[in-house]
Amino acid sequence: MGAAFNSYTNDSTFMAAMQDAGAEAGHARKQPVGNCPHILMMGARSSGKTSIQRVVFNKTSPHETLFLDATQSLDRKHICNNDFINFEIWDFPGNYDVKEELVSGGTIYDEQMIFGNCGALLYVIDAQDEPYTEAVTNLLDTVAKAHTINPKIEVEVFIHKVDGDSFVSDVLKMDCNQKIQKAINEQLGDNELGLDLRFYLTSIYDHSIFEAFSKVVQRMIPCLPTLENLLNCLIGTCAMEKAFLFDVISKIYVATDSNPVDIPTYELCSDMIDVVIDISCIYGSNSDDGNDSFLSYNERSSSVIRLTGGMFTGQVLYLREVNSFLALVCLVREENFKKQGLIDYNIDSFKGALSEVIQISKLTALRKAGLASSLGNTRRTAGGSSGGGGARASEANGSNSRARPEQ
């Protein structure tokens, strides 16, 4: 196996079984939908917001997204795959004006409802839709409003659709990135926003969209430093080259070790998820009892692939399920994989530590939720006694700091 490849599992029955199994496994831990942090997906009409969501979380083939209808109203989806992938995605229509209230499904969404419990604001700019003046103006208006309501909000900018004849080289992609960042700084002038904008060049036709969404999700995981330390200990003990902790359903990696992530290694490890799922789909169904949606991918799943060609010659890909729909994918040199029993022992220790981290994270989240509920009740009581109403959040007049875009 010398080259990486793209694979999209289009078996709707199998993918539905995976989603249902993930949700069932998460029943005991998932919060009520209203309390889940949410990711806001905003951008102009036809910028690719819905396509991104469908490809990453629904396993839709990129070519099938050409037939998607434009989003006409707010589309809310709850993603609950495991303990780390548990949030809502709010897909906004392209004509949404942040200065106005949003009415969808008979519900009025004010600025506090939209931005108050937001974990990340993901703004999508169509790289093929020049000039970028209008998109940049809408981006800055949205960020200014969001930052007023929620100063801790993370803002991610996807410069999307960097594919096709317009972007045949990395130089052209970087030129587009620089144009947009320059336009943002020109419109800002001496105004200051108080946060950094993070930029990603993305396309649904390669792994860039999965890697970018992984970075977005990682910033919403409070225990990310602990996960990275555990992976550092694992690769140091087992002499591994690289290790990723993947969400099996979406192929988002929730953590990796502190070594730099190079694109070929990430793509190879990501493709291994597809290989294991595809083989499970074809050969792992329990057809004897007539239940085609039986999910054979479970806590005993593992896979070993020995690479014999290309830049990864003499290396081994090793996958182990370590928690509910969380897979550890490692790249190990073949000479270091001879003592597989010792590697398995260390991975079992990693699984135990990961379970402890998850339990502690649950307790911490419950305590915070209890404290927030208590504070909310206290404020409502105080507001009732003073006769004050629930005033709508207004824009603050405090000083802002200039956006410093990062690559």
C-alpha cells in the first residue's frame, strides 16, 4: 500500500447505524440540546457552509453537494458522536444580517441566544467569489457583534473552495489568503477587535476541510493539553513516529502529540479510518439475524497495515479502538513494531488514563452546569424582586484591539 486515497462510505444504512450507535452510547453523557456549546456557520449564500457540514458529518460525497438546495432558514443539528464530539452546528442562511433578529421555525433568536453559548464562530468566504469586499465587511460586522456579546468566542475563517483551475498551485492559494487578510486590515484601519482571526485554506475535495474542522473542535475541548501529554507519553514509550486520536464517525482528530503535523502523515492516518470502516461495512455485518444495521465496529476493533511503497516504506499503521467511537491511529517503524504485545500493553494503559480524563471532564462539566443554574436562579430572583426586566444585551463601548490574523 504505497499511496493514500480518498474513500467515502455512501452506505446510508451503515452510516445511520454508526450515528445511532454513537448517539446511543452518548445518552448518559450528552447534555440537553439547549445547553450544548454550538458552532455557528456563517457566510454569504453559496459559500459552501452546508456542503462542509454534509461532507464532514454526514459522509456525503463532495460531488453530491452540487445538488444541495440553498439554506433558507436556520438549520440546527446536534452532533453527539462521543465524549469530545458533542455540540450543535447552527447553519445560517446566506442572507442573515447580524444587525437584525433571526426568525426561524416560529422562534425568535436574539443576539444573546445566538452568541451567548457559542463555542466557535466559523465564517466561510468563497475564495472564487472576487472581490472580497462585501464578504470581509460582513465578516467584520459579525465578529464585532459576537465579541460584544461573548468576548471569549473563537473566530475561525475558512477561505473555502481553493480548488479547480483557479488554484492549481499553493502559490495561488497563499495569494488569495494574503488578499483577504489585507482587505480585513484595510477595513479595520485603527479600529480594534480584541481577538485573533484564524485562517484556513479549505476544500471539500481533499483532507483540508477535515484538518481545519479538527482545529476548530480541538479549541472547544478543555482537557486538550492533558490528551496531548498522554499521547506524548505513549509515542515516547513505544517509539512511535506519530499518533492521532480520531473520532471514527467524522474523521475529525480530537488530539495528537506535540510533534508537528505533516499533511501526508495526517492523510494516511485519516484514510486508515475509511479502510477499516469500509471493510467493516462489507464483511462485518451480522446477516444471520437479518439486522443489516448491526455495527461490527466496536471496542475490540483493531487493524494493522504494513506500508511497502512510497515515502512510508518500512512503516506500520496501527489502529486501536480506545473508547466509544474514538480510535487511536499510530505510525510506527517496522523494527519498533516487533514487540506488539508491549505496544498493546501501553495502549491499554493509555485507554485507562483516557477513561479517567473523560470521567473527570464529566464531573467538571456537571459542577459548572450546576453552578451556572444556581447563578441563573439567583439572578432571576433578584430581577423579580427589583422589578427589572430581562434587558437585551447592548454593544459595549470598551476599547478593542486590532485583529492579528494568523496563518
